[in-house]
Amino acid sequence: MWHLSAGLERDGGLVELKVGLALGSGAARGWSHIGIINGLAEMGIEPEIVSGSSIGALVGAAYAADKLELLQAWTCSLTWKEIIRFLDPTLLGGGLIQGDRLAEFISEYVKDLDFNDLKRQLGVVATELETGREIWFRQGPVMEAVRASISLPGLFTPLRHEGRWLVDGGLANPVPVSLCRAMGADIVIAVNLNGDILGKHLRQSSADQNKPAEVRDDDLWGRITGQVMSSLYSRKKELMNRLLGENRNVPGLYEVLASSINIMQDRITRSRMAGDPPEITLAPRMSKLGLMEFDEAEMAIDEGLKEIRRMRPALEQLFER
């Protein structure tokens, strides 16, 4: 077991420092959070405080509820057909996907759980759509907090909560270090999924031009697009082509939106973390993974473990036997 190399003097005595883990936003790239947590556990580092935005909120909730192993087993068995099953397309309600089926899935892992029932302290970030204010969830049903935090604008419909429309927490605080500190963390380990993703979608589209057509057409995005198309009426096909793009060489509305959000979150992350830096930032190299490629969990988890190995010397500066 590793222990903090220094304590904190309080009330005339030396107490052990509290470790917090701030899990950032990043859609499918967030499965790397599982590898990060597993890698830290292998070193004997088990944060007692966890905060999360978007996918970080989902993984963080599973970790705080001691259900991370169940979540990992499910993600590693996930196929693209199962991903499609979670898509309930809608052209109304502020997003392409209603999100009811996803909410049902989330409830399987945090079913009926209240924040007070969790094994570890959890904080979840969402964004108020009307004002842009950062909303912190620290009490109440965990499922509602996570559903609000993952509501990526343009993709998932916003969540109505206590008279407010809430969207993805990554819009206001992509890596919620500040929330971790507010919950009492003395040492914060931050996980930033946005470090190497700028232009990823457009670079991939350009690179795909040099690949055989059958390879380009067989990726997850093409399969999801085809399934969504077949589930809608034929008269909506032209509209969906405009939204999703007719092929990977011409970005549709979603790809433009996703790339724009990538840019925004990268800039916000840099600004927020400059003003409130964590003790350590972990940045798994996830640019090769698209936002919706949730069936590539094994690769993402492995990259999370690799990041722990790369950053082990830095972690060992804070922890000693």
C-alpha cells in the first residue's frame, strides 16, 4: 500500500491527506477512466473523493458505488449492435437521441441510489442551458445527476431538473478539479481526455480517403448511420444525410458539432486547470478513438493503464511506501 509522503496539520495534529480523482468528459474515450482507476488501485491508490463530468460522471458513479467491475465487464462485451439499441432517434426535443434507453441502462448500475448511499464521496457536474452556469450535484438521485451530465448538446436531449434545462457538464467544467477540492480533496489527480483530439474527426476523414472503400464503410459510424437511417421514414432520409453526412469524407452536422465541442472543451480545460491546477494530470492518448466508438472499451481501458505506467514516476513523487 502506498501512502502520501506528507500529512496535513490540523487541530494541532498530523492527519492523512485526502485524495480526489477528477474524471473528465470525452464520450467513448471515457472508458479509459476505468483503466486509470484500475492502474491506481494496483499501486494501492484508491481515492475517497471522485468528481466527474459527462462520461466521467458515469464511470465515477460506478466507482463510488463499488460497481466498476460490473461496468467494465459490460463495456468489454459491448457490440455496435447493442450501441444502436441505446439510440432512440428523435428530431424533436433538442437532440438527435432522446436518451431514455440510455437512462434505463444507467439505472441498472446506480438503481435507486442516492448520493448518501455511495461508498465514496461523489460530485457530478452539469451545465444550465439558459445561463451557462456550472451545476454541482452532491445529493439526491445519482441517476438524474449522471443523465444530466452526459447530455451532449445536439446529440442527447437536455434533462429537465427542478425547473432548469441541464446539458453536458463538459461545457462548463470538462475536468472538475474545483469540485474535487470543494469536497475536501487535498491532493487531486485529474484525468484529461481532451489533450490530443483537436481536428481528430476531420483528420480521420482525410486519411480515410487513402483507404479502400470497404474499410471506410465498415466503421462504427457508418454502421450506426445506416441503422439510424433505416429506422426513420424515407422522407426523412435527406434530412438525416444532412445531419450525419452521406459518407466519412464529407463531415455532417454531427461531426462538425463534435469537432467544435472538442475545440471548446480543450480551451476551457486549459483555462480552468491553469487557474486551479491539480497535483497530477493524467492524459491518456485517445485521439484514435471516436466519440461514439463505445464498443472499443478494451482499447480505451488499456490506454488508461498505459498512462498510469507512463506517469508512475510522477505519482511516486507524491506517494511512498
